[in-house]
Amino acid sequence: DDAVTYCMGGLICPAQNKERLKHFVSKEGLDIEGLGNRNIELFYELGWIKSPVDIFKLEQNHGLEILNLEGWGQKSAVNLFDAIQSVEKGVPLARFIYALGIREVGESTAKLLANRFRTFDEFYGRMKSDEAGSLLTQIEGIGDVMAAEIVDFFAEEKNRILLDELMARITILPDAGQVKHQTPLTGKTVVFTGTLMHLTRSEAKARATAA
């Protein structure tokens, strides 16, 4: 019975922007090494990164300034710029969808969407159509609430402008589809508990998914 009001600005809303930038570059998102929470905070406060697109202009616009920052040097700056360029050359579709920070869309849903639409051009085009909601609810695992959140994200004009800018800079790799052969883990649910000694949980999850 509650009325909940929230901003639809998404990636361009100033109040949400900093945390969304952290999500965008996170390990599960674009995984840009060298742009952890501390550096996102720093570059945001300096006014160098206000939008995800600014990340891909960082070397051109502020490369020399970064070299002069305390705690930075030639090697750390080059490593950061190399990591950004690596993302520009290719990022898996599911990770790009997850990185957008659409409400209700976690890693699993991002993979469902990637497997259903295969390319971002196809996904983006379908989400701008009148049939977007019905297409989404036909996917097992996506209900009415989640579908509405996805449709609302793509209906926001400022989000569309940002997506067009990102697509001009990033190669979004198509989804390869479901593995056709059976493995010992096919159809199983894998649960990790306790402390993992040699892997992070994200790495363990990635290995289980690959298997």
C-alpha cells in the first residue's frame, strides 16, 4: 500500500551518478582495473568523470593531470589507460547490460537478456519498440515488474543519448548462446559457503558458470 517515488534519471542523475559509476566499472560490470571506488570518488570530485562516457575520454582530457596526482606515476597511469582501451576493444554483452545499472537487473538477468537477444543492437532496438514489455515477459525468469523497469530505462531519453555515445566508443561482443552439450554441472545449483582460500566469490562463480 506504499507509494514509492524514485528518480528515473538513471545513469545521468547527479544524485545517483557516483554510485552508478562504481557499478559501471565494477568486477561484474566492465571490470576496469585501476578505477576502484577510491579513484572513482577522486575523479568525480575533480570533475573529470561525471558520466560513463567520460571514462573513455580520461586519457585525452586529463592524462597529464593524472600523472601529477599524488600516488600516481607513469606505470599506474598507463595501466589504467590500457584497461580502458581493453574495454573499448570488446566487452561481453551480458556484462555491458549488467553495468548499465538497470533496476532489478542483476548478473543472472543480464545473461538471460544477452542469450535471448544475442547483440546489443538487437536488444536496444527491441527495447525501443512498442512490443518491448511483452517480449521481455516471454523470457522465463523475467516478470512484469522487472520488465517494466527495463522498458522504463530505455524509455528515458537521456539514457538513450548516453547509450548512443557508449556504443560509439565500445565494441559490445555478441552473446555466443547456450552451451549445446551436457556437463556434470548442467542443470545444477552451485552454492559457495564459508571462506574461499584461493578465489574471490566472483571468480568462483565465473568458473562454475563456465563449467
